[in-house]
Amino acid sequence: MKTATILLKSIDDVKAFVNLTVRFPYDIDLSSNRYVVDGKSIMGIFSLDLSKPIAVTIHSDDCDDLLNELKAFEC
């Protein structure tokens, strides 16, 4: 399991994030405070407080390819 912190600043960022995550077979969770949603669910992501950084949890230890692409969303 690996983690990262991202910031989704706009609707376009959310769309780009979902389009990125659905390409990978890993389970991905996003969490903000006590809420945890599926990182591949656009509706779930919009239920989070997007004005604050969001923690990304990737349920795989071999996900460096995804972590490299998530750098575009780092805060």
C-alpha cells in the first residue's frame, strides 16, 4: 500500500484524475477527514471537500507508474 497527497483544483482536474485512475488495475481510495471514497468514482470525488488536500491510498506495492503520473496533481 502506498500513499500520496493531491489537490484537485477544478472540475477538469477531477475528470483528468478519474481518467487516469481507471487505466490502472489497483484499488484506489481518496480520503478527506473521515470520508473515504473510491478513487475511480467521479461522483464520490465530488462529495469530498476539494478545497483541501486529499490523501490517495493505492492498494498495491508495485504502483510506481501511477505515482509518477499523480505528480501532476501534487499540492
